[in-house]
Amino acid sequence: AALNYRFIDQAMQQQVDPPVKACVTDAARALQTIRSKAREWNLDPKRVGATGGSAGACTSLWLALHNDLADRHSSDPIARQSTRLTCAAVSGAQTSLDPKELREWMPNAEYGGHAFGFAAEGRTRLEEFELLIPNRDKVLPWIKEYSPIELVTRDDPPIYLDFPSQKTPPVVGQKE
């Protein structure tokens, strides 16, 4: 099943702070809904994986790597369901949203500023990224919360990462 979640621009209009939170929490709630309907839909709730490309890949990784958000004591039966995946297979994922880390890996990186609210009409991804860099310390708790690489632990499920547009090995300084 495909999942439609709030995009960054919708989250900004709704003043979700940070905007990336809307994407991942929408996906977590959808996963909980699927598990709550497992019997009705003839699904095994212990065997749920996710896939996606780009933002959907980052979201899938976040779900696979983040601690379970289930609230076992909630009066809401959906909120009691697990948000952990049993696997993820993603394409073109953002493994980090940290501008410092990204620039160390790829000196020309320019993706991520919009995730933390630096998008605006007419502003380019590079301009958003250039605003994120001096504000990094201010949003560092969010970077740690929403960057998949920050969430990796020994108990994580299997992950498959594919970067199909990368036809040659990456070279520092080349376009990401």
C-alpha cells in the first residue's frame, strides 16, 4: 500500500516544528493503523516492511531505526500498536540531515534545509541549506532525532539501501 503523508510545505503551512516531523509521524501512525487492522486485512503484524524513494526512503529508515513509539497504556487502540518495521528497502535515501556531516561527505551538498523550516517560496535548495548551516546548533536536537544515521542500534531490522542514479563511485567534490 502507498502512503500519502504531509509534505514539508504542508507541514510548514500547518506550523509543524520541525516540518520533517509531520512526514515521519504521519508514517508512524499509518503503520500503527495497518497493524491495528491486521486481522481484518489478513496481514501478519509482525512482518511489516517499508520502502520508498528520497523523502519516502528517509521516512522508511526513520521508522526502521527509531525506538518504538507505541503507547501501551493509551486509550487509543491504534496508538498502542508498534511503529517498528521488520525490514526496509529504500532508494536514494537521505541517511543524514546534518549539514556539517553532509558537507564532510559531499562538499557540494545542498539538501536538508527545508526539513527544518528554512524553505520559502522562491528559495532554492542551496539557499535553504545555506540557512541551515549557521542555524545548525539551534536545530541540532532535531537533526539527531530525524537523521536515520543517528538512530542506528544493534537491534535494528535488516536494511537495504540502493542509490540507482549513482552510476559511478562517488568522488568528493562531484555533484551529489
